[in-house]
Amino acid sequence: MAARQHWAEMGESTFIFGIWILYWVHRLLGRWPFMICLYPVVFVHWLLRPAVRAASLQYLQRLQASTGALGHDPDWRDSVRHMALFAETLLDKLLAVSGRYAFQQVRTEGREAFYDDARRGRGGIIVTAHIGCLELCRAMAEQRGQIRMNILVHTRHAERFNRLLKRLNPDNDLTLIEVTDVSPATALMLNTKIEAGEFIVIAGDRVPVSASKTVQAGFLGFPAPFPVGPYMFSSLLKCPLYLLGCIHEHGGYTIHFECLSEQVMLPRGQRDAVLARHAQDYADALTRLLQRSPYDWFNFFPFWDQTDDSTPLDR
């Protein structure tokens, strides 16, 4: 069997050049001309990327089998729709950062405790996912001047898209921190940011480059590997752990805040079990969001196939 390719070696499926062109179509002509141009671009990309097609359909099939969220058995049309929503979301990321998105189309839920902590200068860990348009949350927070976010990334792949965001808004107050391993210096730097009332944002649905730093949790009926970083940092830095999600709803977006733990505690002898429990809580919260907006998860790689265990979980 051929060795499985880690997602970090596959590159990001963001087709930056095409989205940049479509952004200017939207800028000059509006949303409907953009949508007319979007589907041919997406369809060609879909045709040329069999691995992306397979990963998309696998996710949609498992979501439907586990939750019934789609209401029908998914086929190739659902996969195209999945990728088209991803491309449309990339446009919204550009619009949000450039200040051109209509923020009145964004609603929030569960943000009170999160913003209370921010106003008191209490920092924390935010675990997020590749779901929806999280740049909207960042842009809205920056407008209000209440929240400073630092994004942890495991590779340089995201930098191409973030350089594009910087071109649209040179004042974009975003800090990217590339981390391949957690050294004492890294922990000290992150602790300084937490003590200053800032937030560390970590994706909870991507296995880090060092694949051993994972635990297994059930996700859409199958075991999947999840990184332990968000939970380890909450424990190490003695700070709250929040979930931040964003989904398409009600003709716009809903930004979802949820406190997963006031502070992750890792007692000796139970560390692995507690980490797995927190990862399961995260996977369950992510599933609830995807039930509401099934096409909003943008991991176009073999997510479950990162592990050899492909046995369905008992339901």
C-alpha cells in the first residue's frame, strides 16, 4: 500500500489566483456576475482534482449516514456544491478583511462570556476548525478593538492566502505564529500573550506535522485523529478553552462561541484519557454545527484515512 500523504504535504486547495480574479469580478460587477463566473472555475478544479472529489464525497456520505443532515444520499453534485461554497467563502474572507462585507448579515451566539473575558483582559485558547468564514469574526473583533488574536499554524502553506489578505488591508492586525514543535521558548512566548489578554487560535481539526501528538475521537461515526495542542495549551497556560465556529445560516453567517472548559486539567495517570475526552467534546460540538450547515467543512483531504483504523463506531 502506498504511504499516505500528510495534509501538510498536499498544499492548500485555495486556488488563490482564480479567487483573486473572481474577487475583482465581484468588486467591479457585483455578486451575481461573480456567482456566474464561479461555477465554471470550481467545476474545472473539481474535475482536475480526484483526491479532492473523493475526500469531499467521503465527508458528505459520513455526515449523512451519521446525522441525516443532508436529507438524501450525496452524489457528485453535492461535492461540486461543497467546493463551490468553499470558493464563495474565500471571497467573503477577502471582503471581510477589506471591510466590504455587510456585517449586518452576521449574527453571533454564545459570545457573552467570551467578550466578558476579553474586556477584563483575560486571554485564552480558541480552538477552531476549517469551517465557514472565521475572518468575519476576526474583522468584527478588530473593528471593536476588543480582541487580539494570534493564529498558530503548522506549515507555511497558509501564508500565501494571508499575504493576499494583507494586500487588501495593510492594517490587518493578525499575527501568524508558525509552530512545528512546542519548545520552552514557544510556551513562554504564548504565556506572555495570554497574560497580556490576547487569544491563541488553534485549528482542532488538522493533525500537526508531528503526527504522534494526537488522540482518537469519534467523528461522524468513525474514529479520527485529533491534535492535542489546544487542550495541552489550556492546561499548560492555565486559561479557558473556547470553541469558535462559523457557518452559513439565514442568508449570511452565524458565528458560534462556546466555552469548552474554564481550564483543562490533566491529572497524572489520566492524561491520555482526559485529552481524548476533550477531543471528543470538540468533535461533538463540531458535528452539531455541521448538522446545521452541512457543506461548511473545508478539509479536502482524506481526514479519516490518516489512521489505519477505518472500523465504524457502534451507534
